[in-house]
Amino acid sequence: MLEHGGSVRKVARELGVDPKNWLDLSTGINPLGWRVPEIPASVWNRLPENEDGLEEAAKLFYGCRNLLPAAGSQAIIQTLPRLRRGGSVGIMAPTYAEHAHAWRKEGFDVVELEDVSLSILDQLSVLVVVNPNNPTARLIPKATLLSWWRRLQAHDGWLVVDEAFMDADAGESLTGDTGDEGLLVLRSIGKFFGLAGARVGFLLGSRTVLEAVREYLGPWNVAGPARWVATAALTDDHWHRETRNTLAHNAQRLTQLLGEHGLIVAAKTALFQWVPNHDAMLWWERMARSGLLVRRFDHPRGLRFGLPGDESQWHRLSTVLTSITSDSARSP
């Protein structure tokens, strides 16, 4: 099992800090997520039904022709390699490690790429891109991705684009371009909507691939209450608008706060910020011993910061960073 953000209990146990006393900024999940109302009892009493409005709500939100709900995008990531037979898979790296792990597990030759050329595309069966990227927040323009897709499509290749962090600013999203063969887009309600625990993701693509994935996942792969929550969240247009504005403001606030303490943000999304830092391990350890958890990466070396959720959390983050920088200034 690979390491991910949100492992507060594990780190708390290792460092001897009560899990209740942690500020977790390690996940990139919206801390001001959509508030779930009371779920009707009937949703719990019946098997999930496809005709409950979820697919229609998601198609409208994403502006796409075809999609398939799944129990989180992780279920899709693990299923896609089972639909192809051999070939080389390119992964734009560094990135979310589950993609390479899933393809390697099914026996594919995985090549991690920093750049993509036409000659490389001609050698690949599949190219996987996380856009915007996690953790570096790199954003590849839509026009570039579409040109890559057409090159791959010419020899029955796939372009798989994971847009887990695209909801807050979807200007470069490919959801509206899906439907034809060879272009697959993953979306989720876990990050922007703050509903990671619901485990609802979507695969957008051609009917051929969607039906093949459906066969692998089997019936009722998304729980009824999760479907109900996802439908309600996807149709709350007022919340979408307000949240995008709030996230943009808070992202700028975080950039400024980190910069005041010598942590320079190289790139960011609305939900997390990437800080390259050669002393990432030292910073991570000092923050962790103060009950502040962020994600640390060794390749490339840096830190990923999520957003605080309320004023008390903003104050605590500021206090911890001030303490660390003050201690550093006093050190010989």
C-alpha cells in the first residue's frame, strides 16, 4: 500500500501526539466542504438505483456526453489497466503514485516522463496525466492535451487525464471533449466538494470503455447514500459559485503566509500549494512535532500545504511557522 495524505493517526502514534490535537493540512481536501443534510431513510433501505438522477446531475456539472460513477476514482485507476493488453504506459511524473502502481501491477512497462514529444507518443499505448498535477500543481494547457490525444488515437492509444483538482477552476478541463475513443477523464467529489469519505468518482469517455469498466465493477458499486449525497452536491449551483470565490481568496492568503516565513510557493491549485525545499524533512519534522501535518515529498524534494479551515486553524498555522522561523534565526 502506498503512502497518502491524511494519515494523522499513524503519525500521531509515531510521534506520541494525541490525534485530537493535530491540524491536518496534508490532504488537499476542501476543509469547507459541502455540508451534508439529513439523508432520507428510504435511501438506506433500498439497493442503489441507476435512475436516481446522479448520472444526469454529473453530466450537467461536467458538460459531458457519457460517464460512469464508481466508488471513488481509485476504483477506476485500478480497473483501467485490466482493459488493455500489453504495451508501454507513460506517466507524466512526478505525480500521484497510484497510477503507475496500478499499471505496473498488471504487468505493463511504465515509463515516467518529465516531457512528452511526438516520437514518445508514437511509442506509447497509454499516456497518463494528472492535471493539475499532484503534488507540483503543474497545469498542462487543454490544447496541448488534445493534440497528444489525437496522436495517441491514431494508433488506438489512450490519453488518461486525472482531473481530481480541476473543479475549482475548470478552464483547462477536458470533460466537454470526452465521448470519442481514446480520451478518458477521471473526476471526483472528494477534493473540491470535501466529500472524500463518500467515495464517489466518475469516468468520462467512450461508451465502449465505460461499459467494459462497468462489467469489472459490477452492480451497486456506489452505495445509495453516497449517490444521494453526490447528486445533491453536484446540483448546488449557489454553493459552487460561493466556494470557488472563497477558495481563491484563501489560496492567496496561504501563499502570502507561507512566503512571510520563507516558504516560497512555486505553483498552486485552489486546494493545495507546492513549496520546493531542500530542507523539506527538517521543516516537516518540526511542524509534525507541533501537531501540524503536511505532505513531504523526497522526489522532488518539497512540501505540499492544504488550506486551513477556520480562523483558529489559520492562527495555529501562523503560530507554528513563526515558532520554527524564530528558532532557526536563533540557531548558530
